Amino acid sequence: MISFPRLECWNSMTKMATVAAEVDKKRVLCRVSYESLRTKFGASDDMLMHSVVARHRTDIQEAARKIIERDDYESDGSVLIKTSDL
């Protein structure tokens, strides 16, 4: 079972947005880069990144769900959502 609690953050140092997934009662961090958000959703430096993530949360979650379902985790157990996944 995969669910998505309303947890998200933006790391301005790494330029990565993270949303949380719960997979079989374990937390999985699902990351997407600023570059992917800019390419896919038109995010810009002057837009607040959390609002971009909130606005496109459904698309980001669906991409994360597909990656989790195909068991395509990073070595640290997180999920990296690429532009092509969105």
C-alpha cells in the first residue's frame, strides 16, 4: 500500500523538492529537482517552490507511485523523480 501524507519540503542548497510517501508503513522520500519542475511545470526562481509542488502534487505523487511500484529506489532508499517520469 502506497499513501502520501501531506509532507513536503524544499531544499534551496540542493535545489530539490521532497514529498513523503508511506510504503508498507515505511517512509520513503521522493525527490524532484528544480530543473525538472522548471522543465515540466514552468517553475521559476521567483516562484515559491512549495507552491509549485503543492499545485502539481498529484502529478508528482503519481510519478513517485510508478517508480515505487517498479521498485526503482536509489541506494539510500529514496526515489528520484526525473523529468521523463513527470
